[in-house]
Amino acid sequence: MHLEQLALIVDDYDDAIRFFVDVLEFELVEDSPSLTNDGREKRWVVVRPPGATTALLLARADGERQERVVGDQFAARVGLFLRVDDFQASYDRMRAAGVEFVTEPRQEPYGQVAVFIDVAGNRWDLLGPRPSQ
């Protein structure tokens, strides 16, 4: 058993794809036309980190209730965690690409970490490798 994907509500499909694919270097797994439950057009957009099995479904906000939670799906807490092999290289590349970091890098028992904001406004931890046990 594994967690296949997690829905992330975004304002715009194309802006979200640019952020996750061009900036974070995720793979675009799928971008297919689809329909809402009541027959309106939407897209099925799935991205994931290279080599990962768990993906993000980028779901455009549909209606006032969903629009209100864009960027606040985790109640202003860090809700997503991206672990990388080379923390400093990833941090430097992301900053150069305009990613907003809201904390400076720090060392924690679980690895180096810095909090950043995604295209929708959600908070993520950028995590370096786990320390050797």
C-alpha cells in the first residue's frame, strides 16, 4: 500500500505547472482534459519529484469555498515536505528562480531545513539529507 497522490488546490493550472516543473524540477506526469462531476471542463494535472511514486494532483479551485483555501490548505502551517539530496544546491537554485523562503536554513535533528512558499501560497519544508544515525 502507498499514498499515490495528494490534491493541491491552485489558482491556475499553467502557473502551477510552471512552478512545479520549471522551478522545483518536478516531472509533469499527466495533463489531460477532464470534466467536473457536473460536466464542466477541467484538467487532470499530476506532477511529482523525479523518481518519486507519490504525486501531487494540481486541482484548480472550483467555487468560492475552494478559492478561499488556496494557499491555506494547511492552516498556515508547513504541510508539505520536500527532501533533497543536496540541500545547498537546491536552496540556491530555488532562490535564484525566485522562490520565497520565509526562514533561513537551519540544522535540525532530522536534517537541514528552510521553509518556502509555493505558487499557491502553501508552506513547504525544504529538507536536506537525514543525518547519519
